[in-house]
Amino acid sequence: MTLTDHIKPVALFTLIVFAAALRSLPASAAPAETLTVAGGCFWCVESDFEKVPGVIGAVSGFTGGTVKNPTYKQVTKGGTGHYEAVQITFDPAKVSRERLLEMFLRSVDPTDAGGQFCDRGDSYRTAIFVSNKSEKALAERVKAEAQSDLGQKIVTPVKSAGAFYPADASHQDYYKGKNLVITRFGPKRQKTAYKLYREACGRDARVKQLWGSAAPFAGS
């Protein structure tokens, strides 16, 4: 047997092993995507969606207005045009944009154009923000289906996405915070204050009234 004859089977064996190794590698993961929504108090929206399997994280912030890098006080005072919003990062292989939109519309009162629950004013209105025609078409379809299910007009607009400005650290993961804050109920840890606020604001009660068993987060 010549040297060339010996090399050929070795090369073939190497190719077979290499091909088998490639087949054993996991498929390339789809890149993470983002969905930005406004649903009243951003603490509540963040808390709800960080519980969803497939959601990587959620950031509270502001979008939809004209003021750059707004503060919480500026936005809640009014005049900036911004919504309190949450930017949700998710793995599309584990949860779809469509499913997140369905859950969002059933976690708010989309019939209220003046705010959400006890929080009134423009910054507390609901909205869905989209980045392209495909996202817009999906959001409009999901909205129409939700309106049909609810039997009432949904006023939540689908708007073009603009700059998103994260809120300061004190407003991130507020529902898990341990800092002591002053509330109408007296000094409370953030986690406790959040639960008391959510209940007193009537968020879950109203969502249950509207959506019944279809409400994904009420009471969570």
C-alpha cells in the first residue's frame, strides 16, 4: 500500500467524525428580540412580564415623547409626551411576540384612554410600540382579536417606536426592592409597598372584571 492509499481512508474517517460532531452541536439560537409596551405603572408591567418563561428581562423607562433623557418627575408631571413604558427582551424560540402581545392586552384596561386604574394622565396611557410594518401588522391583528374577545372598543394605539429612555435605578425591579420607602400606609419595604399599591390601585380587580380567566397576571 502506498502512502497515498493510506491517507485516503484516514481523510475519509476524519470527515465522517467532523460531520458527526457538527450534527451534535445545538442549533444556533435565534437572536433575542424586544417588545416595548406602555401599560400604566411600569413597576406592574415589569413585574408581570419578568415572570413569563422565555422573557430574558424587562426594563422600566419612558418613550413616545419629545424630551431627551427625561426624569420620572418630568414625565409624571406631564408635558413631555412620554409614556411610562417597559422594554421587554425575550427569546423568540421560547415565547413569541404574538403571545406577549396577547398577554399584554389582557393585563391592562385597554378601554381606558385617560390612564390606568388609579393612575391618571397621559404618561399612564396604554400603547404598543412597533419598529416595522411586520410588527405593526401583527400588533393590529392581535389588538383586533382582543377587541373581538372583549366585546368592547380597545383604544390602545399601535405607535411607531422611538427612543427608549430607561428610568433611574430606583425604578428598576421596584417590586423586588428591599429599601425602606414612605407610603400612605407608613414606612414599608419596597416589595411590601408595591403589593399594597397594586391592590389599592385596583389593577387586578379591574383586569379580572374585564378579562376573567383570560387575565394572565391578575392576582400574581
